[in-house]
Amino acid sequence: MAYDGARVREVLDAVRSEGRAALTAPEAKQLCDAYGIPTAGEGLATSSDEAVALAAEFDGPVALKIVSPDILHKTDAGCVLVDVSGADDVRAGYERILSNAHAHTENPAIAGVQVQQMVSGQEVIVGATTDPTFGKVVAFGLGGVLVEVLKDVTFRLAPLSADQARAMLDDIAAAEVLRGARGAEPVDAEALADVLRRVSELVSDFPEIAELDLNPVFATASGATAADVRIVLQTEEPVAVPQRSPEEILESMRRLMTPSSVAVIGASNEEGKIGNSVMKNLINGGYAGEIHPINPKADEIMGRTAFKSITEVPGPVDVAVFTVPAKFVASALEECGAKGVAAAVLIPSGFAETGNHELQEEVVAVAREHGIRLLGPNIYGYYYTPQNLCATFCTPYDVRGGVALTSQSGGIGMAILGFSRTTKMGVSAIVGLGNKSDVDEDDLLTFFEHDDNTNVVAMHLEDLKDGRAFVDAAKSITKKKPVVVLKAGRTDMGARAASSHTGALAGNDKVYDDILRQSGVVRAPGLNEMLEYARGLPVLPTPQGENVVIITGAGGSGVLLSDACVANGVTLMDIPPDLDEEFRRYIPPFGAAGNPVDITGGEPPSTYEATIRLGLRDPRIHSLILGYWHTIVTPPMVFAELASRVAEEARAEGIDKPIVVSLAGDTEVEKAADYLFDHGIVAFPYTTEKPVAVLGAKYQWARSAGLLG
């Protein structure tokens, strides 16, 4: 689409040349006109007579607004009047606005008063802002005063495709209002989506636009028109983030995660030293590559020749693990550069996390000069079990599996380790990221995407260094493998200075929530959920459709499981009459078919077996949720064994559906849950929420990856 970019550039340059950051309303309208963004008819009056003449050109009442670079929030200053009709009222309104302007701001620069045609319709907000993590994002929601009261807003990365813009209209809680709730006429969705797309392209083409508000935009059945436009420019140049190609990232990450040789800088024979613990873990963990201790005061450490400098090590070194104090890191890193080391793992603390930003910047500069990738600093190290690599001062871990876990926090890292050990969750990797001076989540996602030993990734993060790079990496990997993210810090950060409604709204967690979801990522609400998703998602096969059926031995559990389905975006199947009749063949007369299928609590194992088998074999059912109730008639392990056997028989026939189980009962249900998990069925005792949450996470990922039949 052709836009008048030259006109936009001319306006922005003129504003900048005057040392201003905020555009006046007429200047903002020029930008809208250049990009085909519809705005209400208007004109600029510099006298009350001109205001009257302009008002006469419009059919109906007008709005009067001050045009002043010194008064950004016009309504707060009493410099906006609406529904003004007739020459006398227009003349009086003009004078009143000028008086209010001078009362609000001492000697304001006033270009005049904007006389604008009044428009009506459903009020919405269309905006764009510069998010510190993701860059240009577009916002949409109900407008006017409702945007501040309800904060029903959704966000997307700019620029938008036509489909993305259209999807934003359906992504707010009040979407039904736009579709014509309670008999009202629906708005022109295509026209509204077109405004969103044009705004997204304007701010993408001119990144110096920091914030843009169209609020309100009046949407009707025949179009969409912005009544007020506010545009603010950036006052500082953005900091450039180093960009690497996926191929470069993959090559460096492969050398980090699968090194042929590791040097430990600061290796020690002294018990209790970090350098001693790292050496022990590398050796005792079974790492088969070369291990080179570096210590200028030792000749031998743990039976291996110690070198005074890494430059003395014969042969290449892929990874150097630093266990020396922070003040010695930069000089040792220079030697790593001379040696051609690919990656440095910086365990020491004492950098930016303690306020010592200069030292961290010095270390990063040395690494960049020599092409060394940095993991950390301020980390516990990392594990990669396929290589028996345990480069950490924490406890070793050797249960191999397909789950890769990362964390910014050492404490969270230890929780990950403990959970993995307790649940016997096999992992491919556990990686500490710490300060993320260099290597971050998108680097690791690029590696895990191509790693045959990893089939799900779970990440704890407090922030993202480069949100756009993360989104690109996440969109790529989530087409094949689930990614679960625990984003810490859900509290409202909207107190930051913002000159627009969009800027203020974008300060909250909703930006992360929306954009992570658009990236195909499953966001976990808490640490335990992140770990349980990571444990359960690889166990569940990908569902082939949305139809889910609950089979339960307890009516109360059935109700709670149904509630959990609603909360987790799981669709309960409307049971057709013939299938309803089939279920009724196996349940007692006082049971209940439908969905949930309530077989009642006193039924023998054969009832559980028959109904589960029917649920698996009917092709219209895509997933099963089982609610077990502990009885003497069907003890927990009897239930677990029969459910596992029926599932295995179905798999042998080529039927592999997700099955999750909630077990209610005495402590015996714990052993039954473990047995089910070991046999490919996600099961939890004492909870109806967790199994459905894991199933919901699987569905969320499968939908975003386009894998549902």
C-alpha cells in the first residue's frame, strides 16, 4: 500500500527542529492523512470568527480543542469542549478555551483552537507504544473513559498482518460489544482492523514515534473515524542490540552445550571451594571430554595436570568455566580469547546484580572482541545430560530425558533440580542464565529446537533482553516442541511515565501475556505449574481434536473437573445420542451419562475398564479426563493397572489419545498416580485442577502450532 512517507518525514523533522517531542493535533492529523488513517473533519481557528466560520462548514455540533505544544493533556486543562452548537456558543467556547489554557499553563504557545466535526459510534482505542522489551507494539480496546476503567486491551507486535489486526478485535473481553450485543448494529470490523494495520505500519516505518493514541475512535457499521490523535516522539536514541544469524547462534550454542574439552579457571583441590566442586562434578558426572584445571599455584588437581594459564593447555578448548572472583574475570577472559575459546561460563557474582555494571560491561567488551559467548555471570552453571556434562558447583544430576529447563535465578534452579529428582523427571539440560550479559533465552531456544535430545523446554525468566529475538526463536521452535515460560513479575508497572493512554496501559503484564501467547508459548502461572507442565507435556500425545470427555466415579469430582476445563480452555464434548446410549450400557441406572459420564463410586473395575475403552475407541472423542474415587470395590492400584492396560491395548491398535487422571482417596492414590505417570498417563492425587491444567497446556500449544485435526 502506498503511503506518503515523505510528508511524514517532513512533519517529524520540523517538530524535532523545534526541540519538541509532542506533535500538535493538526500535525498528528497530517501523519494520519499520509497513512490513510481516517480522522474527523476539522480546521484550525486563530480567532473566534474563524471558529464560527469553520463550525458552519460541518453538519451538526462540533468539538473545540486547544492546539498547543505546551498542553498535552487538553481535557485535564479544561481545553476541550464537545457538542458545541450555534455561532454564539462556538464564539464563547473559543474564548473559554483560551482562558483555561492560560490558567493552566503560564504563557503557553498557542497555535489556535481546533474545530472538529462531532462523530459518534462505539468508542474504541487504537494505539501504539514502544515497549522496552518488545519494541513497537499496537494496542486495541474499548475507548474513551472505559479504557482507563476497564483496561480491556490487547497487544500485538508491529507491524500487523491483516489477519493479526482482525484477530485483535476478537481478543478483548468485550468483543461481543463490537459484534452487536443486545441487538445493536455490529461495527465494520474490516475498517477497524484496517486502522490497526495502518497505525502499526506508521510506527514501524518511523520508529522515532514513541507513542501514538487514537482515542477515541468511533466505530460504526459503515466505518471507523478517529476523533482525537496524540503522537509523542522519542527523545533518546534506542540502544542497538547485537544481532546474530540463527546459524551463528546454533554453532556457538553447540560448542557450549556439547564441548569436546572444558577448562576450569580457578580449579582447586580445597574442599568447599567452587573450583573444587565444579571439578568433582565434571569428573564424577562422567563427562568424557578433556577436563583441564587452571590454577597458577597448583601442578595437579584431582589427578589431572594443572596449567597456570589456559594458553598453556595443549589442543583446543571449547568452554572455560570461571570460578575465580569477579575482579579476575576480565584478564582471564583475555587469555581465553588468545586461546580461541568458544564460550565462557561465568559462575562468579559481583557484577551488575550488585551494581557493578562497569565490570560487567568490561567483561562483555572483552568477550565481543574475541568472539566468546558468555553464559552468566552470577549463575550456578549448567547441565547437559546427553554429554554427562555437569559444569556446576551444585549437586549432580544424571536422570536423562527430554526436558530442558532454564532459570535466571539460582534459587529457582535448585527448585528445578529438586523437583526433577523427586519426580524422576528426565532432563536434557538445566541451564542458569543469571545476569544474561550475553547468552539468553533465544540463544538456548535456537539450540533446543535442533536438539534431538530435547522435546519440551521450560524457562523461568524475570525479563527478556531482546523481546523480538525471543519471539522469533519461540515461533520457530513451538511449531515442533512445546515451550513453557514462567514470567516473574506480574505486578502492574504502569506507574512509569507515559504521555498517552496506550503508553500507560502497556506498562502492565498484559503485554507479556499477549505476546508470549502469540509466540506459541505456554505461560505457567507459577513455579510448580511450570515444572508440572514440563513433566506432563512430553507424556501426553498431541490431541487430534477438541472433544474432551470426563469419566468419573464421583459426581463432585466431575463438577470440579468441568470447572477446571472452563478455566483451562478445554472443550467438553456434546455427547451425541448414540454415544450416550453406548455409555449407558456400562453404567448403573442411577449413574449419569452426558458429559461428565458419572459411573458412580461403587462400581467394580469392569465398569471403569469398559467406559475407558469406549472413550478411547470412539473416534469422535479426542481426549479423556478420568476422575477416580478410592473405594474397596476398585482399589487405587487396581484402577491404575487397568487404566494403563486399556491405554496400552489402544496404543497397540494405533489409538493414542491424551489421558489425564485426578485421584481422590487415601494415601494409596499417590502410588497409583506414580504408576499411571510411568505408563504414559498424566495423573495427580488430591487435585482436580492440575491434570486439567496440563491437558489445557497441551491443547494451547497444539492449537498455536496448528496441529489439531
